Amino acid sequence: MTTADGHTNPEPALESSSLPTTVRAVFSLLLSYGLLLLANGLFGTLLGVRSQIEGFSTGVVGLIMAAYFLGLLQGALRAGNIVVVVGHIRAFAAFASVMSVTALLHVIVVDPIMWCILRFISGFCMAGMIIITESWLNARSTNRTRGQVMALYMITNYFSAGCGQFILTVADPAEFQLFSIASMIFSLALVPVLLTRATAPNPPQRAPLHLRELWRTSPLGVFGSFCAGLVNASFYSLAPVFAFGLGLGIGGTSTFMASVIFGGLLLQYPVGRLSDRMDRRKVLTMVALATSAACVGIVVVSTSNPKWIYLAGTVYGGFSFTVYSLCAANANDFAPADKLMQTASGLLTAYGFGAFLGPIVAASFMGFLGPGGLFIMSALVSGFLGGFAIFRMRRRVSPGKDERSRTITMPGGQFTSGEIYASMRNAMDRDLASMSGARRR
């Protein structure tokens, strides 16, 4: 089989459903992705801490972090065009190289405007590398192994991003060493992808769907994705500023970030299973309100008993990072079978707008209310989402179990092309179900 880069690859997609076989086949790709998230997890927190050391205002930090998510959105929509032109391997090498350079430039040129430009470029490149990695993983999977592959993908995401937080304690953020370490890890992420023999497929072409049309199909899916972008991007961008502002220090800040990210892994599967068995909007309501309550808990313990903030952060991460998967699944429940790819594109756009605005809005709250303003904003957004879900349940009947899509857990805090994959998989499931029903008739 010939890859998009012109290399012959004799290995077909996986046929065995055994976990060891699956792990061996996708290990190099997951290793590369893990290194990316390790460096990105470190760098996002490092930049938040370094901005405080440099004396940047909270509003300026919000703008810098928002630039990253704007670049991530543009990369999700446009980086695939670069891959089509030059191939997966060359595109990945280019993205990783630029990402490595931008990490070093942050410490060479300490200027807010330059940091905004660099964060936009970093976001674009990160989106491109994630799209490439995910397309390879999907190509190496069959219907029998795809669930295992995506589970490993999700675990790799949270585990690597969580571990990246602890590298922050290796050196002084006020110096250049941590920026160099992040740059080296970004460069090392090239190696597994360059050496892998996995098939590199062409990325799918996506037809756009206007948000107005998608809103008519699933108002809750669109609004929920937007809220997920607001909350998740605000956390990744400004939680280091929040923790540092509380006086937790470098070690405490990295531990707090890791507790939230690892917490995001805990409830993904249980919440997804529950939403497949009952009205998904009820589950989304409970999760949104629980996220709001957890935000309030973080604010309370941060002022009264800071030693409990790590447990409160774990609970917050466990609930908040499931919101996006639930909203995406709910939108697919109501979307026409021939519009699922367009629905995915629309949800990505809604999430991206929320992710861009989130750090700016959260920074304003922090400017008026202090560090706790970050989670006060998230509590308000999550609580309003829970109320909107209740309102939608009164306006519309939930589809039957046979008509609903299956929840596919996706990294809730990482804006990736996983939602596109989920929509493709739901479309496949529906087609197979229709074929089975036709045979029975």
C-alpha cells in the first residue's frame, strides 16, 4: 500500500481485536502523540507562570492564550489542506519543527505582541499534528479494534498532559531551561512518526454547515460545545495564573493542573455509558450542574482551606471534561444521517469560538474578582448550560435508543479533530444498523 508521501506500506489495517496486537500496531503513533501532549502540557502552564513573573496583566495573558485557540481553530479548519499538498510525513515534520522554534522564541523575545503571534502559530501547528496523528490511528483500526485504539488515545492524552505539569518543577520558570526542554520534546515527537510504517491516509474533505442550520438541528449541541470551549480553554489558559496567584508556588501549581487533567480521565467512560442508557440531556444537565458546583467548591476551598484544592480540582476535571463529548453525541442524535460530517464541522466551529473568547472573558472576571474569578465565570457558564438543557428537554422529545448515536469519549480539554472521527463513526454505525434491519425484514 502506498502512503500519501509516496512510501510503500505493506501493512493493512488491524484485523485482530486482541489488546497486545493493537498496542504494538499503534505504539509508535501514540508515543509521538504522547510526546506532543507532554510538551504542550508543560508549555501551556509554563507560559502562564512566566507571564506572571514578567508582570503581564491578567487581561494581556488572556489575549495571549486566546491567540493559541484561535490558531488551533484555524489549524483544525485549514491544516488539512497543507497535508493534502505535501503529504503526512512532510507536513508533520514541518509543523513539529515550527512548534519547536516557537517554544524557544518565547524566551528570546519576551513581548506580549510577539507572544500572541507565536501562540497563534503554535495553535495552528498543534492542530495540524493532531489531525495527522488521528488520521493514522483511524487508518490502523478496524471496526473490531477502533474502540480499543480510541481508548488508548484518550488515556495517552490525559496521562501525557498530566505528566507534563510535573516537568515544571525541574527548573526555574524565570530562566530559559524549561523552554528548551519543551522545544526538545516537540522535536523528539518527530521521531516515532518518521519511523512508523503505519498507513497515512488522505484527510477527509469536509463540506461546511452553517451554524444557523446546525442550531435548528440541535440548539443544545451547539450551545453546549460553545460553553465547553469557554470553560476548557479558560482553564488551560489561566488556571496556572489562578494557582500562582494563590501562592501555591511552582510545585503546587503543577500539582493542581495535573490533578484536574488526571481527574478528566476518571469519569469519561462511566458518564458516556450512562448517557447511552438514559436521556442524554438529563446526563448533560447533571454533569453541567456538577461542574458548576465543583467550580464553587474550588473558590471556597481556595480561600478557606487550600489543602483541599487538589481534590476539588480532580472533581472539577472529572465532570467538566465530559461536557464536550455529551454535547457532540446529543447533536448527532438529532442530525440527519447525511449531514453528520457537516455537523462535526459546525460543532468544531462553535467550540473554537468559545475557546477563543474564553480566556478573554475569564481574564476580565479575574481582573475584577481576583484569581477566583476564573472559576466563578466557569460556574456561571456551566450552571446556565444546565438550565438550558432542562429547557430543551421540555421543548423536544429524546430520540429512541435505536435512533441515537453512541457516545465516543474525546479529550474534553484538547481541541482536536476527534469530533470529526466521532461523526464518521456514528454515520457508520447507523448505516450498519440500517443494513441489519433491512436484512431482518
